[in-house]
Amino acid sequence: MQRAAVIVLAAAVLLAGCESKKKLTAEFAHDDAVIAAPPIPTHYAMNTPDAKVELVLPQGIAGYPGLHAKLYEDGRQELIEFVTEAIEDRQRFAKKGVKQATPYERRLVWTITSISPHLISLREAWYDDTGGVHPDHGQGVLLWDRVHNVEVLQSELLKADADTSALDADICAKITAAKTARMGPTDPKSWTCPTWTDARAVLVPSATPYRVGGMMFLFDPHVIGAYAEGDYEVLVPLADFQPVLSPDWAPDFKGAPAPTVKTMP
């Protein structure tokens, strides 16, 4: 009789243990799903006889799902369209008896240039080869409000009624100095200085941690000179545009560019 009671008690304990385990499993199912979730893709590539394409995003992008979705989906769609156009283009050449030995190629690589409490700034390097005299390349920029998950226009960084004449003159002076250092004295009539309105910039980190210390203006080949001159970069420190900075973003800017921020020679 006692033995039977022990068996019944053991069965009850075992059943209770199973029920507790089921309860814990259900309770932490969400956590398990999060842990087991696949990593956010930071790379996309496609290789066909007509085109090779690749998209590379920075590893740190995983912390910004909205930004990742925009860059990944926009980049992927752009590359798919490139492959489609490459197939059509090469078919037209083939009908004319022109055979192209190598496939077209397009590559998009994004990097993060600066992160502050409200902003994240990114820079894109793109490469394009469609069988011409030489491959082409250039740069893109994106500024993102990491709090509200929306893109920020470069124009929004300054006050709505800002007088940018001093900033424009500063950009022009720095571009002229960069061209002169690389190419020697240039004829001002042979090219036009871009202004704040039509120039593209990325934010650069400050010597003060977690703040922006200035802007790096990027110029692709052909923009301010011949293709052979290559790309240009000019660094404008915060002090040069702080008076016209929008109060909305002013807390993200402080100090001078970090010593590690360098422009290309």
C-alpha cells in the first residue's frame, strides 16, 4: 500500500514538472525566437553572364532596422534594374555583331561616417562598368534621423532663413585650394564652384565623443574638373557654419573634427 502511494506521488511530481516545463517554454518562447532570429543581411550579390552586382552595408546597420530596410531594399532594387538593363543592352549589341567579353558590373558600398544622439550619417561609394572607355565611380550620401526613423535633407541642417554666402565662399576657397594642390594653378573661368545648395556632404565625428565636428563635402569626377583629376573632398569644420546651424540639430554638433578625420590628398 505504501509502495503504491509512493508511485502515485512520484507520478504527480513528474506531471507537475512537465507542466512547469511547458509553462516556462511558452513563457520564454518569444525570447527564444529573438535569439534564434536570422541576422539582418548586410550583403547582396548576383552574378549572371551579363552582369555582376553587389551591395555591401556596414555591420553597425543592424541596430537601425528602418535605415537598414531603406538601404537594403533601395540598393537591391537598383541592382536588379541594372541587371535587367544590362541584359537588354548586351542583347542589342549582340544583334549588331558586337560581342562583349566581360559582364557589366555595379557595386554599392555604404559606410557610417558619424553617429550622434539624433543623427547617423552615411557615405556610399559606387562603381559602374558598362563596357565603356573606362569604368565610372562616384559617391552618395544619406543623413538619417535615428530617433524618428526618417531621412533628413541636407538643407534641414541649417536655419530656414540662413544666409549661406559665407559658407559658400568657404567651400569654394577650400575646393580651389585642393585643386591647386593637385593640379597647379587653375583658370577660375574653366570651372564653377559648387555651393552649399548643390554640394553633397557627410557629417564627420567631433573630438568630443558622440558629437559632430564638421562636414566633409564630396565631389565626384567631372563635377569640378576633368575625370582624370579624380574625386575631391573638402572638410568644413563646425566653427565655419555654426552660426547658421538649425537649432533643431544644434545639440548634435560640438567641438572640432576628430584628429582621425582626413581628406584625400
